[in-house]
Amino acid sequence: MQATAYTFDPQTHAGSVLLDDGTPVPFDGAAFDAGGLLMLRPGQRVRIEFAAPAEGAPEVPPAERRVILVTLQTF
């Protein structure tokens, strides 16, 4: 899923992105580190991946799902 970097803390590597509908979604340092990036600037387009829901679990909105990867959007 594509998103736009919104906030980023270079100390903790945690931050948040905005989905294309404007919904903010937080991510932790582990999700950032998984993408192999060194820095993230607000406004930068990124690709995010969410953790798979548990089998049989009800569908939850993206803002309530856990981001497991933040990396640059490539074409």
C-alpha cells in the first residue's frame, strides 16, 4: 500500500504515514528498520505493509493494523 511520510523521529525510527485518504497510521522503529532506510522526510512517498490478520479475525481498518514495513515506493 502506498502512503506519504508524515512524521519521523530519527532517534527511535518511529513515526507515522498518511494514507491517500488522509488517515494517519503509526509505525514503530522495527517497521522502519525492516525497510532498510536511513532517513525519512515528511512528504516522501513510501510503501507500507501490514501484518497479516489472525486467521478468522474480523477485518479491521488500516489505521488499526500494525505496520511491519516502511520502504521507498519504487515503480
